Amino acid sequence: MVLKQKNLGAYYTPPTVVSSLVSWATDGSQNARVLDPSCGDGRFIDGLAQAVGIDVDPEAVATARSRTNGPSIIHADFFEWATTSASRFEAVVGNPPFIRYQRFAGTRRSRALEYCSSMGVSISGLTSSWAPFIVGAASLLENGGRLAFVVPAEISHAVYARPVLEFLLRSFEHVEILAIRDKLFEQLSEDCWLLRASGRGGSCATLTFRLADRFIGDKTEWMTQTIPTRDLARESYRLRSYLLPPHVRALYQDLKQSLHVRRIGEFASLGIGYVTGANDFFHLRPSEAKEYGIPESLLRPAVRSNRDLARSDITPDVVVNWRDEDRAILLLDLNGVDVLPSGVRRYLQTPAGEAARESYKCRNRNPWYCVPDIRVPDAFLSIMSTTGPRLVANSAGCVCSNSILALTLTDGIDASQLISVWKHPLTQLACEVEGHHLGGGMLKVEPVEARSIVVPLGGEALAGSHRPLLEDGIRRMREWRNVRGARSM
């Protein structure tokens, strides 16, 4: 049942959220023509005489038909149905499925993206399913219609959210995102917010962004900001900085422009490490390498995961300790090797080697056993953490896997200089703002986000008077990703 929920994105919505969104979208009318494009058990449209619910899951359709009074429940793929439907609605409501791109695949994804393209909205193939559902549902509204959806909090940062927000702002007279800090769905690690848009057929020059600690329906106390679309565009439609108190955000924006503050992308090339296609095969223990007689010249000490970044520097002594512990940290690097040693040939011909050869990455490169993009960076940056990304120097000259970010520094900046200011509250706040909440309290920093992290490299930016406000901002951002103990920082 849990796997089916993940595959279909089917997590049903709390009654308070349902009643609030439906009441707003229909303006309290029981006779409004309403569409739920992924109706699940029908709770959003129950009791609405002229409602239509669509769902691809036959079990959900059967449940919705048995429990609802009034709506028409249709078993279909929404985008296939929408392509031929002549129906138009006064309101669309619901909780569109949240399926990450790995599962949102094949014909269903192709059909959804083609439909959005026909509406003039180009969405990346890496999108999660909720994004095309919003565009598709909005396209079936009549002029003046309203849209009210549960959305994942990634609407505030995901690259594929940008074309959706641009579409909404040019298609409705008023658009608002309601950000809620406490979880709407206790069983999900993913945080969810609310999206409301009214006046289909119009356009708006601002986005309304409302914040609340918890959602209690009409009694919710909102802190409201009005964000001009030009400001949204300047920040690539990312909303994370607007989670900060306004005075802290203003300070952060000012400091980012200081002559003594620089973005990492200005003095470092940065990206993920190598992709082997078969990690367990390509990383050997020292005892395994010795058993097969693999030359030391073909083995590269590697940083494989965040747990290897528990110190400020990976020194030669650290690597010696890893070897003594017989950890699988030796990457087999056969690039540029014309004649394979006999021990290497024996290792490649093991059952593990035959299995690795058939993996997707390996069978699509020639020769299959040469791992590409192996390089020695100056420093490593963790991708995911509850306390923020860790920056670690690379004195030992290790390589790193794709679970780590690799930094090669330029412009006279060295790793020790960068590490000395990494814990400054301005940089720690930048990590929170430029990164994104992954759920479960985790902060994730993608390469493009890491390039935007700022560091103070001059005395004025280190002014002690800024520290309390910056620390308040860090606390607030960690509260928004529900880090335990953030409120007592």
C-alpha cells in the first residue's frame, strides 16, 4: 500500500484543508462547476452537484463513487481526458499527485508535458507530477475561474516550478502562495503549502506570499508579503528568502552586494563527483586490491559520502586510518590504461564485474570499466545535512563520488581561507536561503545553488553588529525545515 501511494502520489488531505480550499474556490456555492483532476477518494468534491473528479487509479475511483454524493467520477488519465474534453469549470480544486520524475515516467509523463506545451508552458522532463497538473487543470477554467491546490513546498525553489509560476501570474488576476511551517501531512517528510489563484483570463504584476506557523482554517494568522514579479524574476522565482523576517532579508540582500562578499561561483568551479554506475564494484577495500594484485597506481583514495566529511581536512593520515580500517575507499581508475594488468582482468571478470558491466551507466560507455570525470578537487562540500553543508579541505588529494560536491578554487583563494569564514553567520544563512529543504529536516544544496552561496572575505562584512540579525535568520530558516532545537538556538 505504501509503495502504491508513492507510485501514484496518493496521500489524502486533512478535512480542514479540504473545506478551506473548497469554500474559497467555490465561494461557498454547492452548485459551482468544479473539477478535481486527481480526485482520489473524492473528498474535495463530495456534495458538489456539478463536480467532476478524474483519477487514474481504479480503486480510488471505486472508493470515490461509493462515498460521494453528487459528483461525476471518471476513471481516466487526466491529460488524456483533458485533451478531448469540451467541459469548462468555475473552479478547480484538489491535491495533485506528487510523483518525482523517476516514477513520473513513460507515456503518462510524455502526455502531461505535451499537454502543457500545447498551453504554451515548457516544463522540464525532470519535473515532478504536480507541476503539469496545475497547468492542465488551470487550462480548463472558464474566464474568472478559481484554482485552489495543495502543493509541495518545492514550489518555492524547484527549477521546474518557475514556468508554472510564470504561467499562473500571466493567467490569473491574483495569485497567492500560503506557506505553512508545521506539517499538513504528518505521514510525509515532504512539506506542503497551499496555492490559490483567482480571475482566470487576467494577469497580475505581484505575487501574494502568506506565512503561518500552523494552518487552522479561517482562523489562521498570516503574515502577508506582496512580491513584484520583477523581483521574482530577479531571484529566478525562488521564494526561500521571503521566509526570513523582512528586516533580516533586507540585511541579507544588502550584504550580498557588499564589496567584501563574494559568491562561491565567482572563484570556484563546482560540480558533483564521478558516477561509477556500480559503486560497490568500483570501490575496493585494500584487502580486495591486495587479493587481486591490483597495482596501487590504479587505485585512487575516494571520499564516498557525507560521513567521510566529519573533519575540516582530509589529510594523508586520515586516508591511512581508512586503509587500516579496510574501508572500501579505493576507486579503480583505468582511464588511459592501454594494457590491463592480469589482476585487473581477473577482477573485471568476476560475477560482480559481469553484473556491473550490465548496469545502465557502464553499458553506455566505452570501455565500460573506465569511470569518467575523475578529478582531485581542492575541497569538498556535503550535499545534504540537517545542520548545513560542511566544507572540508582535501590535503590528501582524494577524489569524490557524486554524493559529494567538488570545489576547485581559483583567483588566489585557497581552501584554508574559505574554511576560516565558512561558519560565519552570513555564509550559514546563505546556505539556508540558497539551498532548499528536502523534508525530514534535511537541507540540500545542488551545484547551481552552491554557486550562489556568499562568503565574507573582508573585514567590513564581518562586522559584529550584523551577527544577531543573521543568527535570527538562521534560526528562522531552520524552524521552517523543522530542525529539532532550532527554536532554542
